Amino acid sequence: MDTNQVGSPVTVKIGKRGTIVIPAKLRRKFALDEGSLVILEEQPEGLLVRPAVSVPLEIYTDERKAEFLLGNAVDAADYQRARREVEKMGLEPDAIVHDKPAGA
């Protein structure tokens, strides 16, 4: 079976609270399990339903950003630049847990 081939239309009934039951064959094909996210997009022909991808987003604190700056310095000069950047952020570089590069 060609997985790129679009199948025949399927008719489903809208249930209570607007629920739509997606047939098992299509749920398996598109890896849709209970709790999966989908995107509903309005199109001229009607509604397009497609799987959604959700990725966690980490929002970094200034302290975490400072840790990255200091910990990723590759040499003494780079480390001094990182220290200045951290100080511009209003933080004390020595108060941030990090490993110094060799020679810094």
C-alpha cells in the first residue's frame, strides 16, 4: 500500500460538545492517540484536520543565560568577554555556578 496516496473521504457524525470520532484506521495511520493534538484549519472547502507537533519550550532565566555564557567560553579572552556580558546583565559572574576554561 502506498502511504503517500490519499484515501477515500470518510463520513463521521458530530457528537455531543462537537466531538468527532476519527476511525481507528486513520488514527493508526497518523499516530493519533487519546490526548493527541490536532490543528483545525479553515479552508475554502471546509475544515482541514491535521496532526500537530508540540515541543516543550524552556524559558531561560538571566542566571541560566549567564551560566551558558560563562560555561561555554573556550579560552581566557572568551571567558573575560562572557564575564563582561554577565555583569551587563546585572549579575555577579562569581556567583554563577560554572566551569572556567583552562587558563582563565
